[in-house]
Amino acid sequence: MQLTHAPDPIGVGYERLKSSKKAWTKAGEDTKELQSGVGKARGKLEDGQAGLGDTAGCQSKANQKELYGSWKEYLDKVDKRCGELGWIMQSSGIDLAGSDDAVKAELDKLETKCQDTAPVGGQAKGR
């Protein structure tokens, strides 16, 4: 791959830069496969909530429910990010002619869509 659309600003020798469709595709597939592990973790987290019952009158149950919600939301976002990042990587490998700016724009869109959750728990909550 020769980067004819970009200057060689520090003289690293773009003519020596090589990229492989197979490597990008594999990296994308591997990233998407992370979704399976995230799904298993989310299932175990959900199983751990079985029998929690009503949280009224029990602060530890209320705290556990709040923490569960936070982690579930986080895992949902990690799952989504793995899928979308894997797609971007695979697409980059398929279309090696795409510019760095186009790939960067896709990654920026992903960052906007997949914001991390706000931290929950451990704060003094106004106390």
C-alpha cells in the first residue's frame, strides 16, 4: 500500500509501509468476537440478580440494584462498540483505498455514539 494521498512528514518511508486485507479482516472479526464474551458476562451478571426482590427498606439491595444497572448499561455499550469497531476494521481492510481521514471520521462517529456511562456508586451523594 502506498499512501499517495498523504505526505511523508517525518521521512519514515511510506514506500515500506505494508497493509494486508487479511490482517484487517481478521482483526475486525476478532474484535466482533469479543461480543460473545461480553454477552456471557452480562448473562452471569443478570443471573446474580435473581431473587433480589423488593429493594424498599434495604439499602444494600438498593445499592446492588443501582450497581447492576450501571454495569449492565456499560456492558451493553461495550458490546455495541466491539461490533461497530470490528465492522470499521473489516471495512478498512476491504477498502484499503479509503483515506486515513475517512477511517478517522468513522472512528470519531463511533466515539460519539458509544459514550461511556457515568460512574455510579461510591459517591457520597450529597452527604
